[in-house]
Amino acid sequence: MAENERVLTDADFAGDDAVVPFAVEALDARGRGVQLGPMLNQILARHDYPEPVSRLLSEMIVLTVLLGTSLKFEGKFIAQTQTDGAVDLLVVDFSTPSSVRAYARFDEEKLAAAESVGATSPEALLGNGILALTVDQGAHTQRYQGIVELAGESMEAVAESYFRQSEQIPTTVKLAVAKHIRRGDQGFVETWRAGGVIAQFLPDSPERMRMPDLPGGDLPEGVEDDEALGLEDEMDDAWFEVRALVDTVDASELTDPEVGIERLLFRLFHERGVRVFPSDRVLDDCSCSRERISGVLSSFSDEEITESIEDGRIKVTCEFCGTEYTFDPGEFETDEGSSHS
């Protein structure tokens, strides 16, 4: 065993549904890794989507969890696609510090046609459209939203493009989804697993962060090109090494519960020295409630309330968790004091 290797025990692992922040100071890189198990399985089992839709939504959940757990304040991180593909809408909502909810909308005919010709990759199912990433710190604050075009690229490539264009931060992302089969008390059981790693180049010096793959980045005053900074080779060597190492990650490693994120990070970066930090747990937790939905219905006009009545009741089903709420139309009175019937 090499001097810089050590034996990892079970106590060293955060396990499933826990995001592990890490840093490789020698390469000016920071990032997060995660393996999702029970939490992901609960969300997908509730919706019972066709397998290609479940795989696509799983990638979106992993990406949202990796990004959302980086928030240092109370609020929400929302990832949403709107496209012309067979899966025309994906929504993943992360509420700090740990709550995740998600759902997908798809066209059955388009999906069947895509499956018939084997066009079930994430980029094929999404088609063309946009991915909106929204940070919401709550009342009395302005939402921040970044939008990136979806045009036949993988979810990994889209995320990297977002950081390159909107944040000017060199970023590499790896995502993986797998369906595992295990023996249960009543036979074999299929369960979903997913994993992901995001690594970013975050040196102390802003000038060092400017990479050749960041077109349009501003150079310091009086500097004409990257070479004049005297740091071009150092930047390239550090960041390109991070990207090269992350590119070696196999999908099976990201979803294998026997590997674990800590062991995977050690495999990747042990020669450079990798530090992991306390993990952040995530859970399947919808924020819907009777009170919240009642508040929304209270803002409806008389006409909207009347149109919502079915068999004398108003029924609202949460698209995220499937919970059904039933209301008496008489609960929502007009300003004149009359009630709906």
C-alpha cells in the first residue's frame, strides 16, 4: 500500500442520500458528490413513470441536489425544463437544508414513438427548449434565474454550459442512473439508484479562474492575453488534470453502494490529496399543505372558483407528491360575502 493511501472503514462513509463536499487544494478544485438510493426510489415509485422518464428525472434530481446543497442561506433552488420533446417538462424543487420534490410531464404518443426507434437518451427525450435554474431566498428578496438553452446536449453538458456562460466558473459534471435488482422477502425487487460528482476550478486569484474555455472573460486591466499573466500553463495543468480525472469515473462507480462517494473521491484524487467535509443529508419531502393550497384558492376569482368545482367540491392534487386535498367551495367567499355553490 502506498504511503498516501489508507484503509476506509464503514464509519468513513456518508452513505446514500447524503451530499459530500470535497476539496483538492493542490489543484484549486472544490466540488460535491452524492449517491441517491431510498430517497430517489420513493419519488420514482410514487409516480410510476415509464423507465426512460424515470431515468431522465433521476439525472435532474441528482444535478439539483448537487447544486442546491451549495446554498448558504434559507431558500429554494428550482431546476425546470420546458422543451418540445417527449418529456416536455421536468421540475425539481430543493428547499434548504434538505427537502427534495420532483415530477415530470410527458407525451405518451411521443414517448412511444421515441422508444420504438431507441431514441431514449436524455437529450433525445428533452428535445429543444430551455433549462431554468432559479434561486429564491423568499419574501422581500429578488429571485435570481439563469437560463441555458437545451439543444440536443446531455444534462452534464448543459450544466457545464450554464456555469461557463452564467457564472464564469470552469465546471465538470458526471451523472449516472441505474436500476438495481436485489432479492427481497417476496422475490426480486427493482430499485433505482443514481449518483453524481461536480467539480469546479475555484482558485483564490480571479485571474487564475479565467480559462481558455471561458470566451469573453475579462482580463485584468493592462493585460492583453492569457500568456501575459504568466499563469496559462499552471491554470491549464491544474484544471485539465481535474477534468481528466473526473472523466475517468464510470457510471457503475457512481451508482454502486459498495463504492461510496468517499472511496470514489479517494480513487480519483489521492495522489493530490483530497479532503472531504461533513455531509448534507437530503430527503423526499414535499412542502405542500392544505393551508398553502387554501391560500392559493383564496386568491381565485369567482369565475375561477366556479370552474374548479366538480361534484360540489374542489379537489386539488399535488403534482409532486400526489396528495389530494378536498375543499368546500363555501370556504372561499367573495368580497361581498357571498359564497360559491
